[in-house]
Amino acid sequence: MERDSLALSEAGIGSMVRISGMDVEGVLRRRLLDLGFVKGNVVEVLRRSPLGDPAAYRVSNTTIALRREESSRIYGELIGGEA
């Protein structure tokens, strides 16, 4: 993980994050890669549920809901919005 990177779960609503890596293994890793969570792709934080978990993200024109447990293992560089 890079010095300036943050976990996707820490990004604020409306933020744009360029993925720099993931700390996910197995079936979930394959699923996330298939959905577009690959190094260099940009993820937009769309909204969070009233209790904050899960949150909706847009990547490669796909909207996906991830739990905090999952999104805290995806790291990237903030390129727009706020942390």
C-alpha cells in the first residue's frame, strides 16, 4: 500500500478514487476483479446506507454495494471529492 493511499471505506460520498491495490483473496477477489476493481480504474462513492454499511460504488459503469469489511481492503488515491 502506498503512503498516500486510503481505503475505499474512508472516502466520502462523491469522492473519486483511483485503485492502487487490494488486500482481498479467493472468490471475492475474482468477483471484484470481474466487476472492474482493478489497479488504475476509478471508483466513485455514490451513497451509504443510513447506518453507513453497506455503501454503493460505481466502477466501469456498474453500481455495486460493498460492506465496510470488503471496501476497507481496497486501496487507492483520492483524485476528486473528499476523504
